[in-house]
Amino acid sequence: MSAMATRTMRKPPEDKYDERRRALAESALRTLGELGYARASLREIAHNSEFSHGVVHYYFRDKLELIVYCVQEYKKTCVTRYDGVVADATTPEGLVDAFAAKLAETIIDEAPMHRLWYDLRAQSMFEEHLREAVTAIDRTLEDMVWRVVTRYAELADAAPALTPNAAYGVLDGVFQQALLGHVGGQDGALSVLDAQVHELMPLMLRR
Amino acid sequence: MSAMATRTMRKPPEDKYDERRRALAESALRTLGELGYARASLREIAHNSEFSHGVVHYYFRDKLELIVYCVQEYKKTCVTRYDGVVADATTPEGLVDAFAAKLAETIIDEAPMHRLWYDLRAQSMFEEHLREAVTAIDRTLEDMVWRVVTRYAELADAAPALTPNAAYGVLDGVFQQALLGHVGGQDGALSVLDAQVHELMPLMLRR
DNA sequence: CCCGGGTCTTGACGGATGTCAAGACTTTTC
DNA sequence: GAAAAGTCTTGACATCCGTCAAGACCCGGG
């Protein structure tokens, strides 16, 4: 009768199951960051993990569910990335310095993850199954940026001159540009980013 | 001996050859805009043209050469897109209105081409063979934006407050966001873009 | 001890893809 | 008008992909 609704036919562990899903998703994220969405096959993903290729369909219905799960997993590593910057800053200039430095740092340390993000966001314009997860992350990132901007305005004793989505669009634009340059081997890309952030942040304050 | 250097073993037409390449590239662009880089197969591309699938390797060495050629072809349709806006504007406000309207218009009319562009740009972070062509287009777009910004500053009798790449990054960011929203069916995306452009352009002037 | 359910591997399937060789059709050339 | 060069189609190849079924392995409870 194929007694298998969709999920949870497990009995005792129930968290071992989720643990495996997370482990698998982590391997998948490594592979995805390396090869991109299009060329990361399930076999390659499994090969970069401690399992064999068949196990994927034991933990995920199909490839897309795996990837959506990965994307949501990735989101968690993003949310708090700049909260330290916001919390520690005491002057507007100091916040801009720390924020710009953190942006450059994350490009250096996590370039594969970031290029995967832009890949997935572009793919979501072709595959609507990705759209929901991508949109959710986009909102999360916008909120994150907005926390930085409002704190900056607060420290400068001014009001933000931009809407949240405009502020996100602006900073995401220059960030993406810097990532592109960095991945392409342009060594000036990161210092340009630093300069651009210092250039842009003051413009976000109403005067 | 397989007498076939790399190109040009043709004798008389030499332009019929290029004409076919262009026709094939046009079909390819249609298909690529529909399916994206990853899922646009040579057979599907040929199917959307008047030829059969084998002909691709008569005019292009492999799939990548086809796509790079397509990308360069696409560039030509971009370069002059906003030149009319620059030429016709007589007041700074008028230029912003026309520019914002043109941005929204091109999202409506050519959404497939634009999402393809962002797809290819993301792919170029994984496939270095795409990088050169993508970088060239990126520079072209930056120049295009810069022409708008300098003309705007000129009309407003002020100096630009941003560097060319910052200005491009900023506008590309909000444009991409609007495209994402438009493709995803958010009907407010375009009016948000219009508002954002009106919000951002004045900030680009030194005061 | 063994039995049963959860876990994982192996191997196979049908289909799609890039590539290319062989030849047919078309145009040019003498 | 026949030969040659250019153009295009057809069909096949090797390979890779996602998926899934069959069974082996592992482990706790009877």
C-alpha cells in the first residue's frame, strides 16, 4: 500500500532524522558553493558527504526539496551577521568602519556562499519553486541592512533618507559588484567596496 | 588532415556566415531568456530556430562559444538604451522622470533578457570562460549609467557625489530588486522602482 | 538468539545532453 | 551541366542526470 504519507514515519529518534538532514544540507551547501546550482548533482553532493548518492531520497523527496532546505539553512547563518556591528558601535563613523570591514571580511571568508546566493536568486526568476524561499531570505537581508541603517541614523542623530528596500537595494548592489570583482581576481575590488560604503552611508541620512 | 584551423575556411560569402551566426544567436537568446543558462539545451535552441540541432556546431565550436557570442550580441541592444533620455532632457526633474519611466518600461518589455543577464553574471562567478564577456558588458552598463548621472548633474548645475561604479552599483541594485519583484508577480514592484529612482538621484548630487 | 524496523548502499532504469561523423542537399564555379 | 565547395540534416555515441527498487547492514526489544 506504500504506507508513506510524506514525512515522519520515524518512531524513536525523530531528531536523528533532522540531524542527518542538516548534515546532508551542509555537504550540499559546500558543493553548491563550489559548482553552482546548475552543475551540483546529487551524486557530487553525496560524494562530498559521508553518504552514498541514494541516501538523498531517503531524507528529501527530490532535489528541489534538498536545495530549498539548504537555502533556508543558509539563511540562518546570515541573519545575525552584522548584529555585532550594530551592538558595538558608539559613533556613526565607527559603525561605518566596522560595517564596511565586515562586508569585506564576509566576501573573503564566504565567497562561495555568496555567489551561490546570487545564483539561486537568479534561478528563482526561472524556477518558481525557489521563489518563496528566496523572497524570504531577501526580506531577512533587507531587515538586517535596515537595522544597520537605523542604528547609524540614531548615532548620527538624524533620520534615514531612504526606505528600507532602497537602502537594501543600494548596498546589495555595491556588495554584489565587489563580490563579482573579488571572484574574478580583481584585487582592488574590496578596497573599492570599502570606499563605496563610506561614500554611500552618509547619503542615507536626511539633512 | 582535418584541414580546419579554427575559423574562416569559407571563401565567398563570409558575411552570410556572420549573418547565420547572428540569426542563430537571436534564437538562442529567445530560448535562453525563457529557460535560463542551465536549462537551455542546444536542441531546444535549434528547435526555436529554423535549423536543426546539428547546425550549431557548424557555426560555433561549442555551446559556450555560442553563449558568449549571444552575450556580446545582447550587449549591443543595451548600450544606447538610455541615450534618448539623456539627449532629450532639459531639466533635472524631467531627466529623472524619463529615466525612471524607461527603467520600468524595459523591465516590462524585456524581462526575459534582463533575468538572463543576471543569470549569466552569476554563472560567470562559477565559469571563468564567461567572465571576460560579462565584465565587458558590466563596464558598458556602468558607462551608460554614468552618462545619465553626469547629464543629470549638468542639468542640476552640480557635481556628481558618487564615483561611476558606485552609481552603477546603486542603480543596478534597485533595478535588479524591481525585476525580481516583477517576475515574481508583485505588482507594486515597478512603482516602487519609480519611487526609488526619484529618491536616489538627488542624493547623487554634491551639495 | 533472532526478529523487525530504521538506515544506508548498490545497481539499474529511462531520459536528456553535448558532440560529432556521415552523408544529403544547395549553391557556386569552371 | 558537371564537379567542387559550402550548408544543413540525420542519426548515433558516450556520458551524465534524477529517481527508485531491492536488498544489505545495524541495532534494540522480544
